[in-house]
Amino acid sequence: MWVFLLMMSLLLCPVAASTARPDVKPGCQDKCGDVSVPYPFGIGEQSCAMNKPFFLNCTSGTDGQPELLIGTIRVHNISVLEGTVTVGIYAAFDCYNKTGNRTDKFSQHIRLGSGPFMFSDTRNVFTAIGCDTFAQVTNKDLTYGAACLSICTEYVNMSDGNPCSGSGCCKTSIPKGLKSLNISTFSYNNHTNVSDFNPCGFAFLVDRSSLKLSDWRLSRKPKYDKDAYTTDVVVEWVVKNETCEKANKTSAYACGTNANCTDSENQGYRCLCEKGFEGNPYLPDGCQDMDECKVGGKNACEEGTCENVIGDYKCRCPLGKYGDGKTGCKGVGIITIIAAVGASIFLVVICLLLYMICTKRIKEKNFQENGGKFLKNQRVRIFSEAELVKATNNYADDRKIGEGGFGSVYSGVLTDNTMVAVKKSKGVDKAQMNAEFQKEMSIVSQVNHKNVVKLLGLCLETKVPLLVYEFISNGTLSKHIHDKGSRILASWTNRLRVASEAALALDYLHSLADPPVIHGDVKSVNILLDNNHTTKVADFGASVLMSPGQTDILATKIQGTLGYLDPEYLMTGILTVQSDVYSFGVVLVELLTGEMPNSISKSGEKRNVIQHFISALENNHLFKILDFQTADEGDMDEIEAVAELAKGCLNSMGVNRPAMKEVSDELAKLKALHQKSLAHEKSEETDYLLGESSQSFCKNASPPMNQSHTVISLQMENYTNSI
């Protein structure tokens, strides 16, 4: 038995070897590192290449790994079918310091020589990056030249969708037949006006399909040696600079058996395998018969059984039918009748299976498009769509706990009984919603503070991802201010604590978050209270991240809620941290007065609550407009201090408002004093109760108190005074 198996394996080995289609001449190396080197190209021995221009150099790079070179240019890929070589070319650049002195410059000069190589005019595009950059490209003989200019006065986001029309980047095409390149960059103002975010300009030729503008941030600086920036450039080649008609008459005709000659759009010709054949058309027997019956794992016939023949295939019609199976057999066969009956029986099952498969693929597609491959490796929980549908009872109306511009928020219960809040988009514009999601996710994922609502995870299987937050059970601050049945804010103690904790969260966002965050929509609806009445700032749909050194952001559209919006932001469109300070001042007024901005007065007239509040404060009528009762003189002093703080926050000029840190510190100080005052009151009450108890004991005791009892009484008194 073992002898039989050994003989079979020996017999099968030559068969397997013969089916392999070599891409190189016999005895020649077919790879340099991970780059395949098909004939007419060759490495190692010059005889392995068709001629000298196609002989490439496989050498050891600076990192010790093999690299393939055409001249001095590194080769990344060779395609016989397309007639292209993809190479890596260093980008040209010039750099300047803040004073305008040039610190670095590199100009690129590439020569493809007189061989059959030329830069592809259809695949490549000349591109420049920068905000003060003039780039030009010429050929060696200066018979061709092109240039483009990129100007910008502020930072431009280099996204992959940037049209490169002259702001941040520019691009232009190159002509046919270009065999040399001279690329240089220049600057009109030496980047002095943009050096903070764009110290350097870059220029390069690049394959359109490989260009990712998101990799070319304006702040990018050049690297050197093996880390230097290169771009993929497509070089087209022909086997010889002559027509097929002329080449076919010479002994040096390059096309092998079963191969056709085709004239290139550029000068020269290339070879392609005939229809029904595949392989390397430049090798003598490189084009081998293609088994169409096995291509793609599908039957090549319209109907019947596929049979391969040299250079073609036949289709034999099934029993009971006749004709050519390639186009369709005639007649009705037994198999057709059986198939029709079977199709009818299983139609419902097939439809169900297709529906399940399509649904699964859509979810997988959404998962990948929404960054699932990257996010699943991050410290964030990924929820399935089914998990959240079950948790929210299919997003039932009675589970809806909030609604905004982005979408709706639903409460839910996970299988482990964890309460969550699921933020679901309205799905009006997928691109816009995805951008809003990415922005909110990037902000919330970097924030970690006890007074900021916590992101628990994401669901990426929907068209627009869902955000899953911790559930804050006691609802919004707005609800407790305006719902007179709520007793949480009945005391000044709780109102002061809520104000202090909200200010602490905003101070964290402005000063301690990395990078800093402007909330952009501070209002009582976006401040939540949990089971312990701890304050949680929520909803970062309108928030923005600030870059290092950035103090303001020019908004493309005004976001926020009227009444809470900073009037300076409304007029200029410039969003700053002081915009949050103004909005917080409105929240303080709402906490004190119990009235929403632009509310309706008792007489039915619409009035400006902010102006009404400031007028009452200036005319010493503050305590007439308070929304809660207080009889303690110390509380009144604290309330007046908070009112003055709110007035400072509401200054119409942002520069005159206090910083959020000052507001937070002041409220924390008032909160500490208030707690100390409460502790003192409790101490006095304890002393009073202890004193009454002592007098009662003295009246009821029959023997007189001795000295040791007196000492104990004094110790008790001293202890109670320290409470």
C-alpha cells in the first residue's frame, strides 16, 4: 500500500509542475524580495532579460532587504498585461523657518533614458501641496513645462475629497511620451504668513489611484534616507519602438506563440495572449490554453456541459435538447422540468436565504465603512444592531427620552440589566450624519470626567453608527427646573452643587482635556442628573476640538440653541471657549429664576429674561425673581454672589467674561463655604439638643454630681463644639 502511494506521488509531481506557467526564462530568478519580475524583464543574469533596457538590478537596500531598481529608481510592481512599471519617486520640497529663511530644499530630477519607457500621461498627475507653494515640472530638454500654484491664508483640511483646485494643493496633467522630469518648488513669501501650520511645500508626480491627500497634512515636514516620502508613479513601456507591421517581419519579433501584437498609443508595440489563452506573451510558449470551463469556478456555458478545447470551449446540450449550449439549447429537457418543479418548491426558502444573506452583508458592509476594523481593536465596546433593538424594544416611542438635530435618544436595558441611552440618527443625509458621528465620537472618546456623560460603546452595523451612553436616570436639569413637582432643586444647596459641578465639567473640557473642547451647546437640557443627583454634561453634537495654540474657530454654520447662544458668536460666526461661558451664564440665570430664555411673562408678553435678570440685580430686586424659597441670610449672600457671577458671564463682549476656570473656582469656593455653614448649623443644633438632655438629666438625678462626672460633661461639650 505504501509503495503504491509513493509511486502515485512521483507520477503526479511532474503533472503538477507542468501545469505551473512560468513567467521567466528557464533558470532565471522570478522575484526580487516580494516584487515579481516577469519576462521581458530579468534580474541576476543579463540573458534573463529580453535586452539591456529590461535588465533590472536586484540589490540589498539600506535596511538589508532586497529591492528592485530600474536605474536608481525603486520598482514596486511590474504588469505585463497593462504594460506598466510602478516605481517610487521622492517628492521635491522646500522649507522655511518663521523668519522666512529657507532651512531645506530638494529638487527632483529623473531620467528614464532612451529605452522604451515613458511616464504615463493617463495614470499620473503632477501635484503640489502647500499654502505658499509654486511648483513646476519640465523635461530635460526644456521642450515641455507645466506649473501650478497653491495659496491659502489659513489651515486647510487635506481630506481625500479635496479637489486640489489651488487652496492647500493643486494639480495638473503631463503630456504623452515624457521620459524625463525636473521638479522644483518655490515660495513667494517664504511661508512667513503660514509658517505656524505650513512650513514646507511639496511637489511630486503620482499615480492618481494611489494618491491619498489625507497623508499630506499641511504641517508635514520632510524625512530623509529610508523614511523619505515617496509617491507611486506609473511608467509605461513597449517592447520595442516600432509598429507591429514592421516588427512582424523581423527576426527580433518579441511576441511568442498564440500571442498577438498590439500597437501602443505611445510609440512602439506590446504583446497580448490571443483569446482563449493566458500567460506571458513574450516567452516562446508563454501563452497557454485557458480552461474556460474552470474560470471563476462558474460554468461558461449558457446551458449544458462545458468541454474545453485548445483556444476555445464547447457546450454540449443536456438530454432532450439540441443546439449550441453557449447561446442556449432548444427544446424542453427532463432536467429543465425537474428544475422548474424544484424551483417552485424551494422558492420561498431561497428568498428567505437571500434575504438573510443580503441583510448580513449589508451589516458587514456598514461595519467596515464605519471603521469597524479599526475600532474593534480599541478600548470601546462594539454592540450588535440586534442587541440594541432588543434593549430599546425596537426603539419604541415610550423609550424615547430626548431628541435633537442629530437624532433621537432612547433608553434601553442590556441583557446584563445595565441601563443605557442609545443615540440614533434621523438618517436624512448619511454623509453628514457620519461626519457628525465621527466628530462626536472623537470628542467623547477622549473625555473622561465624573461630570461628563460616559460613552459605553458603539454599534457599527447600521448605515449611520449608533452611540451608546451610560443612562442618567433623573433626566435633564431643565426638567427639574421647570417641573414644579420635582423637589430635587427645592433647596439652594442642590442648586449651588449642580451649578458648581456643571462648571467643573466645562472647565475640564476647556483646560484639561487633550485637545481642549468647546462644547458649543451648553443649556439646561444638555445637563443631566443621575441617581445621586450628580451633574453630567451631555450631547457633544455641536462640539469642536481645538488644535494646539488655537483660541477660536470660524464656524461653517451656526450651531446651538437660541437663547443660550453667545450673541458675539451669532454676529461673527467665530466660536470660542467664551461662547460656552455665556451659555453657562444663561443656565445660571435659569437656575436662579426658573425661567427659560425668551420666556412668556405672566401678562402674556414675550420678554428677554437675561435683561430682566440684570435689571433686577442692578435695582436690588434679585430676591423677588428667585424660583425657590430661602430664609437664611448666608444663602442670600451666596445667591447674590452667584448672580453677580452670572452677570459677568453674560457680558456682551467675550474678552470681558471670566474664564471657565475662574467661574468653576468661584462656585467651588461658594459651595465649600455653604457646606461649612451647614456643618456649623448642625453642630449648633447638636449642642442645643445635648444641652437640653443634660438639663433634664440633672433635674431627674437624685445624687449630686461628683468631680469625675463634671469632667465627662466638659469633654462632651468640647467634642460637640468641634462638629
